[in-house]
Amino acid sequence: MTQKVLKYLSKKERYEYNNLDKILSYYANGEFEKFLKFYEASDIKFYPNLKRKGSSLTVDF
């Protein structure tokens, strides 16, 4: 799923990223998971949902 996120983000310039795009970027680079683990979150699961009319990222921990 990370490949889909990277493909989605590659269609935009970094200055065009909205807030969700920034979070998806952190997810794809592994930074979001590191952040959650720092605050002792465990069993972290990510479910990105990329659609034309609206995207989302569900995080279970």
C-alpha cells in the first residue's frame, strides 16, 4: 500500500500538499510509525484509502 501512497504523492509538488498529504508522506517514510512508537503505541496498523473525491488514513493502535 505504501507504493500507492508514493505514486499518489508523486503527482503533486511538495508545496501543493494539503494536511492529509503531509500525513501520508510521514506514513510512507515511516516517520508516523516512529512517532507513535515513541509514545508507546503498539500493534500499529495503517489503512490508507486513496480516492479521487477524497482520501483518508485510518490508524489503529
